[in-house]
Amino acid sequence: MTSTTPPASPIDGAALLDEVEAFHRRFNVFPTEAAHVAVVLWDAHAHLLDCFESTPRLAFLSPEPGSGKSRALEIVETLVPHPMAAVDASAAALFRAVSGVDGQRPTILFDEIDTIFGPKAGDNEQLRGFINAGHRRGKVMYRCVGDGANQTVQAFPSYTAVAVAGLGSLPDTILTRSVIIRMRRRARNEKAEPYRSRLHEKEGFALRDRLAAWAEQVSEQVSGAWPEMPEGVTDRPADVWEPLLAVADAVGGHWPRRARDACLELVKASQVNDKGSIGIRLLTDLRDHVMTGIDRLPTIAILDRLNALDDAPWADFNGKPLDSRRLSRMLSEYVTADGAPVTSRNIKTGGGVLKGYYAADLYDAWQRYCPPLPESPLLPLPEGENAV
């Protein structure tokens, strides 16, 4: 008579995620309810990476030290599979860790990420490339291995979960692949339980093991999931949130609703705080602050207005104010509705003819690249004589 091992009892995923959230709340004061939801879903998704086409980066960022970023990463470390602290790890070490033969793909945790990508840290293009490539399943990075003339090209898998914490911001290519939690110092009325690893990490490890067991039970269900995205969440934000919404749908309960509310809130916040590339920032400032209600404006007036904006980089752009040559070079990267590069044109003024830019020439780029206005859609004005 052969004995069979009875199947494990189904795990209540919603109740388990409630416990994970309660564990975070003991030690972390996150800025919003949406942040709590996103972090818990991220913890769970790390146990299901092979079910998804991509894995979002989790970024705890703040403008000042003492905002709880490192503690947040410390709690995450107890809840995810095979955590690997990577404060000073080289790109080569990470390549080999992720492609290791033991099958234990690490969850990589970068604390003090500003020392890697901050203004004084240099480019670190290999690490940036590793973090970017590892966002998508199946992506590899090619490196030469061997000595001297005996080198060969080897493909290193890079798909793995990555969480980071640091001051300031991140390169745009990483930000757009991230769930961004903007941490802040605790207010006097906000309390958190002191975390002591020798006392509390066993509780986190127990939750981690239960998350792993739950993941085994739902992996087939999650692999075939196509979660419904909230209205307006498309393209890269949809890539970022799809795994987290799939986890929420798998556990059920109140998590699908909370996940979609959090998705909308954090995606909107990221669009407000991060204006994309410097070119998109220029286009957006021209539309929202410089040429509002104006169909044309001389270059000299445009520069005066841009350089006078308080919360903008133009007055100290690479060490000096933005000038007409750099303005022309930046705008020429974009095209009009007819497909011609945006260039300055003659504008008649009371004092003669000056070079400047027309709103009609910028309209197509505004529509394609700038975040939507909350008001009615922007329409090009007729070419009248209302230049300032």
C-alpha cells in the first residue's frame, strides 16, 4: 500500500496580505494608504516572478535623510525570496548572482541608491543597464568573459525583482519602470515600533514562507491572468502595475479594489512629480507657463519667461541660463504636424521683425508628449497679431 501526501490546505491570500500589511505598519510609516497597498503587493509579486512578463522596481525616495527609506527596505528584505543587499555590488557580481546555477534568483535590494546614480556618483551605465534590462522577462545582457584573446561572449539573464532606497531621484529610465514611494520624515504624532532584527525578523521570515507557499498554490492561476487596468493607465504604467493587480485579483477580498485605487493614485502622483525627459519638461513649460493664450512669441521673450520660472532648470541649465542656440537645438528634435522640425520663424512686432516660435508649430508635440491638461484640450490659436 502506497501512501500519498495530502494536498496542502488552500491559503487565504487576502488574509495573508492583511497580515503582511500589518507587519509593515508596525515598523513603517508610509506617506499614503496607496503606498501601503503597493508595497505589500510588491512583496507578494516577488514570489511569482515567472508568472509575469515584467517586474516593477520598487523605489523608496525622499529629499532628506531620516525619512524611513532604509527601514522600509529592511522590512521588505524579511518578506521577499532570497534577498541580496547590493549597496556596493558591481554589475559583474549582479550578473552572476542572477544567472546562478542553484536556481535561487535573488531579490536585489539597493540601499543608498543615490551613491550609485546621484550627481556625484558618475554614470554607472552598467548598473543602470542591468536594472533596466532586468525589468522584462527573457532579457539578457551580453558580456565578454575569459582572458586576453580567449574571451567569448556570454549572455547573462537579468530578470529579477529590484527594490531601491535613496535620496533625490533616479534616472528617468528607472523611474518609469518603478512604483515610486516618496517617503517623508515622521510627524510628531506618527509612531512606529522600533525594529530589532533579532526579535522581529523571524516574524517576517514566517510571513515570507507563507507567501512562498501561497505563491505555489496560485502560480498557474496568476500566469494566465490579464488584470483589468484602471481607466487611463496604459503603456509603461500598465507594465509596472499589471503584476501587482494580478496578485490583488488572485487574493481577492478587498485587495482588487484597493490595488486599483492605489494604482490610480500613485500613477497620477508620478506624472505630477516626474516630468520625463528634459525635452518634455521644456515642451510642458512652454505650453503651461510661457505661451498660454499666445499664438506666437519672440525667442527673447520665451527665454526671459523660461529663465524666470522658479521651479525649473532653465536659469541654471548646465551651469548657465538657457540661450537661443540651445533652445533651438532642443526644439528641433520635435516636429510639426506636417513632419518638419520645429524651428524659429519671423514674427512681426511693433519694433520690426524678430525670430520666435508659433504655438501652431508646437501643438503636435504638446499633444503627443506632454501630460494632459486638466482643463479642455488645448487648441492652436489663429495666427493673429497678439505676440508679446
